[in-house]
Amino acid sequence: MVRNLNNTAALHAITKINLYAGNDIAKEASHLFTLDHRYGREQFQGIMPDTGAAGVSTAGKQQVTALYRIQPLRINKSTTGRHRIRFGDNPECVSLGDVNVQTPVRMIKFAVMPTNTPFLLYLNNMDRHSIYFNNVDNMLVY
């Protein structure tokens, strides 16, 4: 497989011929690719730093359900609809409410979204709680 990739890359670099032009495999809509099994309700996957494109810390409903098995959570549904977020080129989705999650740092509020996404910690929240990402050790430090 590696040899085939190397040969194809070399052929393209030299001749500019794209062997895969017209291949329908790549035309599948990107929103059809999901990580249902990874960010499902079975296992909590942790909290990931987010660049903040959404402007708020978010969590997919499935992952909120998974964390509920470890830590009692209650979705505050009085805040339903407060946030409207678009992940990539997918349709805009509306928040289902907020949930407060106890972390080693302190309690952090996440907007619950009807998506199969992990808990995403917005960079402004990281700054507010004096958290930074140590990219040498690949860990959040507080």
C-alpha cells in the first residue's frame, strides 16, 4: 500500500496526472462522515481544547449522556436555544440547554448540542480559568 501511494504521488508530481479524477468516492458529502462510535453515549472521551469558532464551550448530547454515568449532571433546559452553532459545513444546530461539569480545575459550563461531538473547551474559558495547553507534553495545565 505504501509503495502504491509513493508511486502515485511521484507520478502526480512529475506528470500532474490525477489517477483519481472523476472518482465518485471523494464526492460523498462531508457531513455524512461521523464518529458515532467514538463520541457516542457508551464511553466518555474527555474534554478537548477548542479554537473557539463556536464562541462557547460545547458538548454533544451523546457525550453528556456518557459523562452522566460517571458524574451526575443535569441539563438546564431553560437555556435551550441560547446558542446556534454550525460545525463545518453542516446545518446550523440549536443548543438543547447548558450543563455544568465539575473538572479538576473548577465547574465549567458547556452548551449541549444535538451533535456527535466531544466536550470542546473554548479557548476563552481556558484563559478565564488559567488553563493552557502544553504542546511538549500534550496536556492541559492549570
